[in-house]
Amino acid sequence: MECSICQKILIGKFYQNTEDHSILCGRCIYLPVCNVCMKPIPFNAKTIEIALNKHICQACVSKTVLNQEDLREPLEKSIRAIFELYKIKITKLKIIKLMSYPKMLRAGRSISGSPFRIAGIANNENEIMIREGETKVSVLATVTHELAHLYQMQTWGLTKFKSMQPYLVEGFCEWLSIRVLEFYDEMTEAKKIADNPDNVYGLGARSYLQAEKEGRLENILSGGLGN
């Protein structure tokens, strides 16, 4: 039996990758793992390093948002979908910019929750920051989520936005992300969001999905779901 990475005959201990069932020798088990496909990266292979010990393999570069220009497509797709689905217009977006993994970690420390999980930030100055190194599909979801926050602040008002329960604020954004992903037939990513067991993001998304099913779209868009 051979190691799936270095192709050498396995001697002594070996390990099996639970994701793709590949077999790794004792040396290759310590290889860096691609941040996108989660597969080990062979020795001396070219990678893009997005942060300390976080790499993108060459096979995944084309699927990943790595520069400012890469943001154009998910932004345009999101704006188009939310208008076609719900006639939502985001008219005051000042800037959307890509932020490095370390900078996003630092920015995320001022926000509740783990900074390692934060892939995007929107503020009341109509600015959006997106973390680099994520797949184009996940960035589409993140961009939509942050555009939804701008919609909440611009349409519902800051006072209402700040006073609503977190699961209703974040749930609206996750619900809109799900619908945009479904619009582009990205069903796997949409299901991942809908099935999230988290009691803020996941519970909130499911609350809005149920409300929409019940025909309460007007309440959803006006921020009246919590009333």
C-alpha cells in the first residue's frame, strides 16, 4: 500500500483522511492543508499563503477570491438576485473591499462571536469588508449577508436595527443569502446555511424561511418579524 501524497510504500504507522479516505504516511500527515479543498499540499508544491499556516493549493486558486477584482462578480450577482427576488435595492454602498485574513481577525475582535468565523463586516458608514481566501460561492453568500445588513440599517433604521434580537438581525441576512444561493442553483451552500445548528444564525435563518412559507414576506422586508 502506498501513501496517496508521496507515493512511497507505507511502513509503520499510517493515517486515513476522513474527508476523501486517502492514505497518508507518517511524514505527509504533517503537510499543510488547502484552506479550500482541505486536502494535504505536497512538499514543494506552489501555494498561495493567505495567512500563517493557511494556504490555497493551485487547483483551488480559480475557485477563490484573492484580489479586489475577484469581488466584482459576487457583488454584481448578489445585487441582481436580491432585486429580482424581492425588489431590494442597495443604493448607498460606499465601498466594498477585500481584507486580509489577519486584518479581518483584528477587526472581528470588536464584534461578538469568534473572530475566526467572521468572513465579512458591514458598518453604518455603508462600507463592506470581505475576508480574502474564501471560495467564490461562499463569498457570494457573505456579500449578500453584508448587503442585507446595509438594507436593514438603511430601510429599518439604526435604532430598530440595534434594538432587535440578534437572531432576527442575523437570521434575515442568512435567509437572504440562502435565497440568493438558490437563485444561482448553489444548493449545497444554501443547505449548509439553513442547517446551521447555531442558535443565532441558524435559528434566525429558519425563522425567516418559515415566515416566508407562511406568506409573511411584507413583515420580513419591513423588519416586523419580531413584533
